[in-house]
Amino acid sequence: MNFEYNETQLMITQSIKDFAEKNIRPYIMEWDELQIFPIPLFKKLGEMGFMGVLVPEEYGGSGLGYHEYVTIIEEISKVDPSIGLSVAAHNSLCTNHILTFGNEEQKKKWLPKLATAEYIGAWGLTEHNTGSDAGGMNTTAVKDGDHWIVNGAKNFITHAISGDIAVVVVRTGEKGDSKGMTAFVFEKGMKGFSSGKKENKLGMRASETAELVFDNCRVPDENRLGEVGQGFVQAMKILDGGRISIGALSLGIAKGAYEAALKYSKERHQFGQPISNFQGISFKLADMATEIEASELLLHKAAFLKQKHKEVTTAGAMAKMYASEACVKIANDAVQIHGGYGYTKDFPVEKFYRDSKLCTIGEGTTEIQKVVISRNLLRE
């Protein structure tokens, strides 16, 4: 085991830190208050290679591994989790689905544009009546010659309005049949393909979330990813990697909240001394630091397995579950350490607190992670 970052990882860490301080930190609250999805920022991230982290160089990407990817999401999320969430969704869901299951022609067509952020990507699985129960989806695709006619809607979709393309899983067979779903790529401008209601969210407000709507949308069969009926199986494999992304997002939030609380505890004086001297505060800091360390180890173990193309379902679910629950607790404790100031927008911890909760919900709730973990344990 080697717990030290290599030269490339250290360089990437410094690069994304510098980028975030210059291009993200000054605008955090403006984007949050006005719910601005800052497209020009993502174009800059694309120029630096952070929107195609896992994409091989032959398709215009950075060709980096999962440890580097985790570091990039973590460092962005320490500054603004909303931006971390959008970078993660673009990389690990839309782009990675095409990279993993697209044919050579599809990869050459879409990956270079996604890797440079010329295109911003969306990914659609969830529907209004099917959250954890993805197999019960109602959005359907019916074959019509060399096209498919798609009707229905997806909700809680990151980049549904601003995205240029979306990988969407729809039903091509019977409801509830895991072999009855298929994935397609939809491009902005397709007749019958549009975006709907934008969600007004508690946190992650600079990351756009909205509906995707399909009204007799004709999508060519050449836009189908993989075989008919393999969409659900594909989606579950993509979510294995997506959970590592949410773990990295959670770790970034936890570190950002902890660092703010540690700094404040040393500066805030009560009864003639820094509040960090009081056991009630120092023990909180000790718990926070330990939970961050545990989250990081779980996360990088999952990243290692993913990088080696080994079974990662259990490790990814564990990392996502633990890190997401830890980041909520740590953000809560950070607000508590700040006292009344933690409840104001003058300090960063109130935003970490609001942003943290999504991590226990998105890409599989904590309860679903426990289902995944326990099923795998009982199969052994």
C-alpha cells in the first residue's frame, strides 16, 4: 500500500486548487443566491482537461485515473460543492456511459466534444414516480423503422436545460423487466426533446436540476448505446462509478466544513481563551478529522478497485454511504462550532450544511446503499 500522492497527483491537486481559488471562490454566493449555472466556468474547466478526466487522450480527454478524478472532485467541492456536483455528473455519468458502452463511431462523435466541454452532458434515469425503483419507469421507446419514438419525462436531471446531449435510459420492454430498458443519446434540438421545470433546491443551487421531456421524440437507432434491453444493466454499472463521485463530493464538503470550523475555533475567544481549548469543541474536531480520514480511505480503496477493473459495487456503496453521512454530520458540527455565525451567510459553513444533504440522496440513497451492501454480503 502506498498512501502518498505521486508527482502527477500533487501537480493536479495544486492546479485545481489554484483554479478554484481564482475562478470559483469569488462567485460562490452570487451563483448560489441567483441559482446561476455558470456555463463559461465549465468551458474553462474543459480547456484544462477537467471535464474529460477519465477519457483517453485519443478521444481528446486527459487520460487520467480514478485517484486523480477523486482528487479533482474533492478539491472543487471544498470550495463549492455545486460545481463539484456538476463536474462529477458530466464526467462519471454522461461521458462515462458513452466511453464505457458506446461503439467506436459513437465515441469519436461525442467524446471529444464532451471532454473539452464544447458539449455539456446530462444523464437521465430518475422519473417522477420512480426514484429508487428505476425498473418501474414510464418513459417508453417504440421502434419505428430505423428510429425510435420516445414519450415520457425524466426529473431531477443535472444539466437538463443547459446540456447539449443527454444519455437517457428508457423502457423498450415490459415494466419491471431489468432487460426491458435501453440507453440512447439525445442531442439538443431534436424535435420533441425539451427541458421542463427547473427545481428550486435547498442546496447545490448553482448546479442546474430540471426535467427532460419527450413528446413523440424520434431518436435514430444509431444513437442507441449497446444492445436493446441492456440499459438497466449499463446504468447500474455507471452508478458504481457515480457513487465514487458522490463519495468524493462528500469528502470535499466534509474537508471544507472541517477546515472552516478548525480555523474559526482558533480565532473565536470566549472566557479569555480560544474555544478550541474547550473539550466540547476539541472533541468535535477530533471526531470530524477521524471521519474524514475514514471516508478518504474507503473512497480511495474503491477508486483503486475501479482503476484495476475489479468488482467495485460493494466498496463503492460503502464509500458513498459512509462519506455522505459523515459529511452531513461534519457540516452540522461545523455550524454548531460557529454558533450563531454559522447560521449566517457571512461564513461558508451554512452553505456546506445545505449542500451536504444531497449526498445522502443522489445516485442512490443511504438506504439503497445498505440494500446493495447487504445483498452482496449475503451472496458471499
